[in-house]
Amino acid sequence: MKIAIFCGSISDKIIMKSADKILNKFNISYKTYVISAHRLPDVLSEKIKKIEIEEGVELIIAGAGLSAHLPGFIASKTVLPVIGVPIYHDHNKNGSLGGIDALFSMVQMPKYIPVATVGINNAYNAALLAIHILSIKYKDIKESLLKFRMDAKEKLINEIE
């Protein structure tokens, strides 16, 4: 498994599902976990150690809403790259700032603990960024990524003609 995807709650898993499509397209192995950084910090810490040491995960994508503590917590426990996905659910209007709260929580990480962050609910781009990072090491992924980019460009050109 190359990528671990973490969600802070079951409802976040729905948003993070858009990462599956692109990871499957590139045949990138991944596994999704639902573990709250606030409610189960010890369980999360153990899981991070396990996936890094025993399972050889190379990159982590973490999605969370509201205070969005999950990506930063994970980044504080590992040196693996962490890509954060700020999440906003339409049903979560009470106390929510439309995902801006989660976005700010991720992009304002303190010095020494970076979290790369994509747009609100954009798990697809988080997975695509992960693929870009993996393409540095894996020639086959880089070749697939170049083809993907060319195909996307061709599709866009055909749409304007």
C-alpha cells in the first residue's frame, strides 16, 4: 500500500471517496481509515506507526472538517508527506464556517509541521497531488501521469472546437 487515507468521521468518508476514482485509475494501492484525532488520539498514533513501519505507506491524505485537527496531528507523528483536505458538509450548518475553518486550520500549521492543503472538499486533487509526488520515485506512475495530462489537454481542446 502506497497511500493511507484518513477521515475524521464516517461522514467525511463520503467526501474523501472522490480520491478513489483517480487512485484506481492510476492503479495506486491505498486504504482508508476512519479515526478521530480528538476522540481516539492513542489509536490514531498507533495506526500511524503501524502503516509507516509495517505497511510501507509513502504518503498520507487526511480529510477533516470544522477544527480539522486530523492532518496536523498526523503530520506531527510522522515525516511522511501529509496532504490535507478541508471538509464541509452541507448538513453541518451549526457552528460551521462553510469549510473555511477547516481550510485555515490546515494551511496555518506551525513551523516544522507542514501539511500540504488542497481546496475545500477536493479529495480528487489531493489524490492527484499524491500521484505527482509518487511519480518522482516511480517511472511507471510518471509515464501514466504524463499520458493522463496529455489526454486531459486533448479533451479540453476538443471541447472548444
